Amino acid sequence: MNPGIQKVEALDAGHFVRVEWEDGSESRYPCVWLRDNCQCPHCFLHSARARRLVFEDLDVNIVVKEVALADRKKISITWPDEHESEYEAEWLKKRCFSEEARAEMQEDLFLPERQYWGSDLQLPKIPFEEVMYNDESAYKWLCTLKKVGIVLLTGAAARQGELVKLGHRIGFLRLTFYGPTWQVQDKADANNVAYTTGKLCFHTDYPVLQHPPGVQLLHCIKQTAAGGESEVVDGFNVSNKLKKQNPQAYQILSSTAVDYTDVGVDYCDFAVQCKQKIIDVDSRGQTVRINYNNATRDTVFDIPAENVRPFYAALKEFNDLLNSSEHKFAYKLKPGDIVTFDNWRVLHGRQSYPSGSEVTRHLEGAYADWDVVMSRLRLLRKRVLNRD
């Protein structure tokens, strides 16, 4: 994008600057925003890409003294205190305040596109080694993870430590009370229901944390011959179905704060307590996170008694939708498989398997935060697509 500027002028007694582009479109920029985002070395530290201008020095009612078109690719502004600012055309165009331009910028920054799925999921698969050593494959992996919510990496070594390597490829893993990585296998006196051979119902991990891990990584090291099949369901798809099917149930689950608890000893001793809405929505009413783990849902429930049964009825309907054959997808991990999925969106479960005198099933697990994953995704995109 190399936009050219046709004309520039001050409007509204100098409170706005209007830019007319060579393609016939126009943009209007508030002067307080322009002054706040002056790119000169005094106001902006380019080595850190951070603002140096302190807010106390910003006049929120500022107007331009003079605005001029330096050339077709730049405008210059003189402020009442004689400070001068210059703004490149491409920089301005990207930050246009029109609804269309803002939507385009948000899409570029956050990649919000989602591909919903049910039992018809075509599980995306990418070789582990390609992700580790090829930027295009790593970029494809993270893009697909963001869009679809789940990707299977194949061909890793069937030993502990592969997730640490994958964590370094992203940036770093998330440390929790269960350690930097954790071993999913049948354990005596298990401090988590996952460390048993029993069936695991659909859940997201760690809703007991105020900021649950965004991405989960599970590496199959050993797999039982009978049972142990994995199941996943697209929680965003199901929450949308619930909203259409029973708006009142959706309203209850997206507004009721549920108590979660987790107490025990692992990486260290812990006593964690949190409140979460099972369906988290943003200001636009779009589902942004599912917080549902029946195992750690507390016996304490901080709502009026008369609201309890309606809550259970709403949760039962949501749970039934999660478990319907239309929505869930089943698969069985093989040694060397690493399933990576969006823990805010994809609920996962497991079929039971026979217990024995020896460990017959062993997965290593780890978490990463979406902030870390999206950071790597943006860097890879810049490198792969040769973006400035």
C-alpha cells in the first residue's frame, strides 16, 4: 500500500485534520490524537516503538496552528507552541478512523476469523519437525490454531521434553501449579481427575485461574491399546447454537459467576479460588472464552437460592449440546502425536481405559498464553509474507 495525498486541511476550528487521498477517499483525524502520536524523536522512542510524550503535557483541547502537505507522501503540522510534527501517508492511511479502516486494522492485528466445526471436523495435521524448523509451516500451524482452534502435530519423538522444544519455538511456556510441564497418567492418590483412568467429561482447563491458559499442548508418549480415545468440541460453535436455541439459558450462563476451586500439592502447594462465567462474552456479545470444568466447580455457589435450579437447567442444556453426536469429534492419539488446541474455545475429554499394574497411557502436557502465541504468529507472518 503506497497511498498518495491529494489535499490536506484543518476543520472544525482546527480540532480535526482532513486528508483527501489520491484515490478519492478521505480521512479525518482528531488533532489531540495527532499530537499524542507525534513521531518526532522528542515525543517517540523509535528504538522501543514507544511514546515518550507524557500525558500531563498533552492538551486535550489542542488545535493545529498550521497544516501543510510536505509532499504526496507526508503531511506536516505546526502546533501552537511551535512544535512540529510529520506524519507519513502510509502510517496515516492505516490508522484512518473510518469503520472500514478500523475493522481492517483489527483483523490484521488479531486475526479474528473463525472456522466453526462439529463432528465433521477435518483435523488439521502438520509434521512436528516442519513446525520446528520451517517458518512457513510454523506460520501455518499458528494461523490454523487461531482460526480452527485445534491442530495435530505428528512425528515427534515419543519421549518427555518435546513440548519444551515447542515452547521455545513459540517463545516460552506457561508455568502453573502443576509445573512447567505435567504428566497425564494413572497415579495413586491422584491430585487431579486427569491422573486417573476414568472418563473425563468435556472441559476447559484451569477456569479456577483468573486468566486461564490460552493454548494447551498434549504430547502422546504412550497409548493404551483399549480405550483412552480423545474427544473435542467447538465451544464457540455450541454456545452460538445455545444462544439461538434457548436465549434465556445462554443469558444465564453468560451472566452467572460460578465458583471454582483447586487445592493440593504439586509443583508447590496451592489453594486457588476464582469466579468465572461459563460463557464469557465481549462488549459486542461475541463469545470469547468458555470456562467450564465440572470437576473443579466448587460446592460453594454465590447466588440466591431461587436462581440455582434455573442455572442447573441452563448448564444441563449446554452440556447436552456439547455431548451431542452432531458437535463432538473423537480421535485417538498415537505415540509421537502432539495435539495443540485453543483452551478458551475447544473443550476436551477422554474415554476411560483399563487400569493395570504398569502405566499404559502417558501424555505430557503444557500450556502457553495466547499473548505469547499471537506474538510469535505476528513475527512469523512478517517474516513469511515479507511485511514491513
